[in-house]
Amino acid sequence: MPDSRIRRIQPADVPAAVALVHELAEYEKEPESCLLTQEQLTRALFGESPKLFGHVALDDEGRVVGIALWFLSFSTWRGEHGIYLEDLYVSPGERGSGLGRALLQALAEECLTHGYARLEWSVLDWNDPAIGFYRSLGAIAMDEWTVNRVDGDALATLGRG
């Protein structure tokens, strides 16, 4: 049964969602790296051809206190789409209320509804509370894989050949 505290993100939720992403950046000890604006998130979620999707978690007064922002991935080996969870965050005061689990359950339901093969995400290796929480849900750490990234000057250099 779906949790009534979880729903798809709506345009009016964008300011709260941006604030939560900035809170997440603070929690992850990189507030200076988070440049997200309301305009950017609105365009990504609700523009002409959205590539980003989201769910929000609401407290008892209907305030947005949690987010799950995600996009579609594709497994060439499975030949199926999946969901890649970019950000999952619940405000500290709401942790332990089941909202994090409910957000992940909503994404799992998306997978089942649309025939997506998997739900995956990354977690910082020092974030023991999150790692324990994810394991309690049946998540398996993909320790044999290393995340790689090219951005900034390196991206510009690579892109220009």
C-alpha cells in the first residue's frame, strides 16, 4: 500500500527541494560544491523534455521534508532501463519516521510499474548510518566498482579533443 506521505514532486515543491539538496551538500561536507538553483531544478523536472524526476516526503503538516531525485539508466547487459537515484535526503528531524524507506519504496514501485530492472545509487563510504539503512532494505554494495567522473577543466579538455 502506498504511503500517503510520499508523492511525485510538483512545481510548488521546488524551493523546498532545492533547500534540501543544499542541506544534503552540507551533510556531505561539500556545501561550496552545491550550486543548484530553483530555476535549474524547475527546468530539469518540468521543462519541455524532462530528464529528471522526483518524489517528495511530507510531514504531518504537509511540508516537504524529504526528497528523492532520480533519472533513468539503462543496463546493456540486461537490456532494461532502471532508476538511478541521484539524491535521497530526509531532514534530520524526520529521520526514523519511515520517510526514507517510503521514498525508496516509491521508487521500487516505479520500477515494478514500468518494468525497470533495478534501482541503484551511490553512498559515501563514510556514511555508516546510510549504509546500514540501505543494507537493512536488501541493498547490495557494489564494492568491486569504482565511480569515475570527468568535470570542470578536464571535461572541457576531453570534449575539445
